[in-house]
Amino acid sequence: MFRILETRELGRGVKQFVIEAARIARKQKPGQFVIVRLHAHGERIPLTIADSDPHEGTITLERAQTQVPNEIEGLVPFHAGETLPWRLVG
């Protein structure tokens, strides 16, 4: 499980998440992404790692709302301090 440390609205339909993911933060390289699955049989959704802080053990993900609803809309209700029920693969 991964904990959300901070959420922020960057603009209309764009949300940013700072997530505690120490192993991914230490190993990630520019241009890499994570695969998010909201549940065991869910859609595999790639999200680019916008930033990382290996010292703090965090990664930053940004998500833009789309016109076509998909499973990633399940990200929207999460707030800082909550633990994500996702599977996150770096």
C-alpha cells in the first residue's frame, strides 16, 4: 500500500499526487512511469513520474481528467493522508 502525502489541483481537470514510494523513488530514471491498478483485475494505467525525491522516498504523479471515462477516474476521491488500495509497479 502507498500513502498519499499531498494532493494539489494544478488546473482544471489536472490533479497532482505526492506518494510515499521509497523503492521507486530511489530507482526511477527520467521518463519512466508507474503502472497503477485500482484493484486486482483492474485496468493497467500508465502514469508518468513527474518528479521524485529519493531522500524523502516520494514520487509525484500528475493526472489529467479525460473526456472518455476510464478506471483512472478512481484516483480523484483520494486525499492527503489516505493509503492507496492500488497496486503500483515501477
